[in-house]
Amino acid sequence: WFWFCWVTLNHSAGTEGCSDVGTVGSRWSWFWFCWVTLNHSAGTEGCSDVGTVGSRWSWFWFWFCWVKLNHSAGTEGCSDVGTVGSRWSWFWFWFCWVTLNHSAGTEGCSDVGTVGSRWSWFWFWFCWVTLNHSAGTEGCCDVGTVGSRWSWFWFCWVTLNHSAGTEGCCDVGTVGSRWSWFWFCWVTLNHSAGTEGCCDVGTVGSRWSWFWFCWVKLNHSAGTEGCSDVGTVGSRWSWFWFWSMLVPCWCELALVQSMLV
């Protein structure tokens, strides 16, 4: 699962807070929700911290930072985000884990249970809802909320024509409109100095510079033992985003040259 790096490892000291996800015959340390046992400062008790080589980062849970807030009526299922000196009632980054029963059309959603509660987790880019895809959205994963249908913007691979300058963008469709996806907008650009570690992803006849995950080709050094390698044709990729985000990375010269063309 290319952005989770579910690694088969024993929980070592400092990762006691990680929950395991079991699949057939194996145990997987789920990096993305790996709730490490760190001391949180006042106001960040709900935050998951991320450690990189030689440093500690109070991570807003990937800009989510689950802070201990009181939820108001109607937002019981929401994860709140706190930034310095302020509090934001966040719809869990446009999906707001709401406490609802699976209704018709959301059978594909998995539930997440926390202490004393049930969360219908749209799992915001994997909520496999049973929707019919209309022409032009065949590649989209749709997300259903109460009484509505949403074309899944995050990975919704819609068949759109990209205009000049946005050739690498994944477009998002919402009711009656089209959005050039800013967050992951995989743009076809030349890697400038400082982005040499980014690799390109190829789809039909094209090259995509994947800025967010930038699967860089590096050897696992101390502190990155928890990363699993993803193999693409003839290569192994160590996923920098979570465990190796700040680890020096590089691409093959041929790959860099191909991106610069």
C-alpha cells in the first residue's frame, strides 16, 4: 500500500503506542496511525508525534493533529485540528469521521472503533462505496455522505483533458464543477535542485512527478528499518515520506535526466 508502508516488524522501544493491523498470517505495523508513546505537551495530548533521524517532530498527524477538544452537536465524529494558539473543528480534512450507521450506498466503508465509540470512517481515500461510476469518472473512488455523492477528489483519476501547465494534475469533480487538484496535482515539471530524490511515476504514455510521496531510491539506514520496500520494474523503492522524510535521497541519473527532458 504505497503510502502506508505496512511493515512486518516487532514493536521496538518507543513504538509501544502503535496499533497492529492483522492480515492473513501476518502482523503489520501501520505507520500512518502508529500512535507512538511520546510525551505530549499541554494542548497536544491527542497528537501523534513523528520522529526522524535525531529529531522529534510534533506532527499535526499529517496536518490532522487530533487534539482533545469538546465536540459540538453534529460534529461528534469529527477530528479536530489545533494549530499554535487556535483550535479548528476540522471535518477530518474534508471527510469528518462522523458517527453514523452505514446506510445504503456506504456498504464498502470500514468502521474504526476507538474507546467507547464507533466511527464510520470514510477512510477518506479508500472508502469503497458501492456507487455506479458515470461516464468520465470510471477511475474514481466515490465517497458517499448522507444523501449525497462525491467524486473522490484525492485520487479520483478522472478522464479530463489537462490544460497547459496542469498536465500532471489530477482533477477533482464536485457537483457541477471541476477543480484542478492543488494538493497532489502531480505536475510534469523539471526537478530543480533539492528535489533530486523524487522519482517519476508513469501512467499511460506520460511521466508524473509525484511531489508528495516521492518514492526515493535509497538504502535503508539505521532508523528506517520499519520501512517496507515497494518494487517497481527492476527496482526497490524506500518510502521516504514517513520514515525517511528527511533522509538524504537520490534518483538514478537516467531518471533525473528523463525528468529534465
